[in-house]
Amino acid sequence: MNSLEYLGSSFNKKTKELDKEKIKKETYDNKSKLNIVLFGATGVGKSSLVNAVFGDDIVKSGVGEPITQFLEKIEIKSKGLTLWDTKGIEAKDYENTKKLLIKDIDSGFQKAFDSNDDDEAPHVVWLCIKESSGRIEEREHDLISIAKKFGIPTIIVFTNTQFEEGEKFCEEAKNNIDTQHKVFLNNRYVRVNSVTYKFRNEIVPVCGLAELLSLTEGCFSDARHNAEKQRLKKKHIEALRMAQEVNMQIKINAMVESADLKIRIATMAAAAAGTYPIPALMAAIHKKLIYMLNTDFEINNEDSYITNLNSEIIKAITAETNGNLRKSFSSIFLRSVPIVNNLMAIRLTQSLGQSYIILLTEYFDKEKGKVIFPRQDHFPLSFFKFNFEQEMKDFKAKESYKNFFNSI
């Protein structure tokens, strides 16, 4: 991949500027995505469940779009997550609307699958049943049948855990459901409590979320028939691990793994840019890389603090090149144009990417599940510069250059 291919339509060759809106769209389009269908009546705890898994008020932060009368799609772009929520399946209304509801959901799914776009199709179903509900309704069987028709892996999630009293219901419910769907469900049942509450003078803690995530990842393991399905399986698991906030170490590891791949791609583009006397391309590649790393770590690129910090980082990189890149990219074409060789381009881009990841992980708050910079402190920039200088010093140009291309 050469530098212009990497930058794509986001780079204006005449003005040498980047179009942030185009980068924003491209970054989202290329982000690993996960589409989860939430089956269940109102009051079974669907919102509490997704908030517990993906972060507080995640549903409120998304953009809702009615797909059909009984289906709403909620998109959380920062996480690459889309939730399909079902409406109007409450017991009191179900018999009157059953045929219309089933047809409606069926058509919504069919339209998504007909698009032949994996990012549009549902990937997994979480069917929520409240443990205190007392029995399995006909609607649960109908909803599982819809998922089965489209081959969407489904997990039965028993919500609002009721201790030992709930165990009996869960076992009876499992036996009931398995009479029709045992092979399809493949024992994918989990008991979950999404929020702490008091039950008979005992505190019921949050539980079952890690098991739910494990079962969800397992749903994608069935996609092992060909290379394309293997690729999609990996993409869905990556999206789940990056979006969830149950296990923060798994989240960070997934973010870093995704970021490492982006650094490698950017380094290839930078190496190609190094063969041309166009330093503005280097700056554009570095800006785009930072933007994409921010997106992986769910950082708002429009935030003024982030914009200023990233601007200072680009200046620091420019200064480090000691003449290979000029300090002012805006005036570079008004004077003689220097050439950045391949080794320097690789060294700069690798060092930028790795030191920026170190910065993001340093300020990742595991309690809140996001990167939080101290707004009135210049230490993040100083911390980046220190690590950038170390990465540059530790980089063994010839050896790294050779190893980099041998590993592609």
C-alpha cells in the first residue's frame, strides 16, 4: 500500500490537507462491528443488561432508528455496536399482535441479510427472560424460531437472579425450551444479574456477565467453514472485546491489538511516502494514524483538548526529524522540499504509534472504562515526548527495517 492509497479521498493533493469528516466516516466504516438482537418483553432488564456489559447509559447514548413497527436499531458508533431491540411483545398484547409481530421482525431480519453486508446483519441474539416471571411464554418459542430460521446464534439470558428459588425456574425453563430448540441453542443458557439489589435482606451482587461474554464469543466459533467466515468470526470477537466493560484488561488488550495493526499499515504507507519528496504526506499519515488510534480507544476526536494535544504531538514529531521534515508543513511548498528516506519514515511512524499507545493505556481508567486526561495538566504531552524519544533511540533502523518487511 502506498501513501496515497492509505490516505484515500481524505487527502487533498492540491491543498495537502486532510478532510476530517472523510477520515471520520472511513474510520467508522472500517471499525469492527457487532450487532446484537435483544429479545424480551418490557421490564425484563434488557437496558440494565446492556448498560452493565457495555457501560452506563449506553442505550441512551446511542442513536435510535425505527426499522419496523416492532424493531428499533440503536447504534453506538464509538463502540462499533448496534443493538436491535424488540417492541410490543408483552403478554397482554402478544396474542393480538403475534402474526404481525413475527412477520414484522422476520421482514426486518430478511432485509438486513439481503443487503449481503455483514455489518448490517444481526450477529447474535440475547433472549432475556426474567427469573421471577414464573413461566415460559409462547412468545419465547416464537422468537427463538425466528432466530433459528435465520441461523442467528442465540443465548437465553435469565435476568434478575433469584438465588436458589430461581434455580428451579431456570431448570424448568431450560427443559421447556429444549423440547423444541435443544440442538439450535446448544446449551447456551446463562443466569445474569445486571445491578446490585436487595432480596430477602440479602444483597444480590452483579454476576454472570463474564459468562455471557464467553458464551457470546462461543457463538462465533461455529463460523469455521471457510476463510471468510473465519475473518468475520475474528472481527466479531474483536468488536465484542473492545466494546464490553466487564473485563477491562481484555478490553485494553483488544484495543492495543487493533491499534498495533493500524500502526503496521500506517508504517507501510509512510515507508512508501519516504520515497517521494513530499513531507506533507508524512504529516497527513501521522494525523490519520492518531485519529484512528483515538477511535479504537473510544476517544472523541472532536474534543478540543484532544485536538490540541494531537496538534502538539505532531509538532513534537516534526521537530524530532531534525531537518528531514520542516517545522511548518503549511509553508513547505514555498521553499525547497526535503526528502524523508524510508528508514526515517518507518522509524518515525513506529515510534509515534507505540508511544501514543503507551500514553493511552497510561491514562485508561479501569473503573470508568475510558481514557481520561487531566485537562489542566501538560504532563500527558511531556509523557508522550519522553516515550517517543525512547522509542526513537531504541529503534535499530536497519534491523527493524528488515524485520518489518519480512513480517508482512
